[in-house]
Amino acid sequence: MEAEEVIKNRDNKEFVLQAVKEKGKFLDLVAPKLQDDKEIVIAAMTQDAESLEFASKRLKDDKEIIELGVKGAPWTICYASDRLRADKDVVFESCKNYGQALYFASEELRADREVVKAAVENKGIIIKYASSELRNDKELALIAVKQNKQAYHFISHELQQDEDIKNVMG
């Protein structure tokens, strides 16, 4: 199937459904009302989770849709609504597999120890997006610097002087 065909039939639900099952990112070419059709968006994302980018704003606020995206491509948390970027279940799942997801998390979740620990275990340097309180958490700091020595620059000044941290740094 070619992009031109999809564009010509962009309002035809049955055609679009088949097109996105073949190539999820065809969702970019369809009529806005079909980018807001949950059945079509799920079909597109089942084929390619990254097609979440082209879903309607309303569906980017649908927890089921965002969870499907995060499961297939954890970085797609960046497309989630602010409400879902503050949803601990969604953000935690994304952070476990893609530490950078912490960047997209709400301020409240950047201060949630469980979420930050999951992110830092995956990508140590991401501690820079944790709350200042958690950047002063010795266990998290040790995890971060063991995972990536560059994380040292983002932990609290107090912990930078800690002997255990200094030992990890060599």
C-alpha cells in the first residue's frame, strides 16, 4: 500500500483500518476524525507503537492508549497528556524501560522515590531530573554513579563529598 492511496482514502474508516494494520505510521496521513478513532489508533499502535505521535490530543489523554504506547516504545510517554505524565503507573512503567522518561514526568513524580529509582537504575545520569531532595538520597546517588559516572555532577554537593560515592568515582 502506498501513501498516496492512504491520502486519497483518508476519510474511509475501513480502508484506513487496513492501512494502519499494514503500517502504523500511515495514521499521520488520515483524517483528523480517524486519528481520534480509538479502534484505528489501537490498530496503528499494535503495528507500530510510535504511531501514537499521530493520535488525537483526546486519545493522548486515554490511559489505555498511552499504556499501549509505553509498552511498545517506552519513549512515547513524551506524547502523553499532562494528566497521564502525572500518573504513577504509566510513568513508572516507562521509566523501568526508558530512564529518560523521568524528563517527561510531572514534578510530583520526579520527587517519587520509586519512580526515580526505576529511572536511575535504567539510566543513571537521569538523576539530574529528580527532585533536589532525591538528588541528595545516598542510595539513589550510588545507583546513579555506578551506572554512569557523569551522574556525579547532578547529585547533591553534600553527597559528592561522601566517601562511598568518592570510592565509586575512583
